[in-house]
Amino acid sequence: MIDLDALRRWFTAELWADAEPTWFTNTGPGITGEPAVVGIDDHVITILWLP
């Protein structure tokens, strides 16, 4: 079994350390995937897919 809570905590701690909630988009020159807004804090990673 994978401890998903521990994995999420490790993921955010390693990549974003003590960052406040962070938002970014995956849109821009050279991006061909579906556009989305991604929000990250110490407890939640969210993805809002844009039409």
C-alpha cells in the first residue's frame, strides 16, 4: 500500500518547501497540452482544466 498522504506531503515539501499557496498555468509558447491552472499548497494540489 502507498501512503498517499505521506506522498503528497513529501511531494509538496520537496518541490515547494515553505511556499504560500502557489498558482501557475501550463499555457504559453510551445505548450500544446490542455490548458489548466494548477494550485499548490502544503495540503492540496489542484488542477482546473480550462475550456
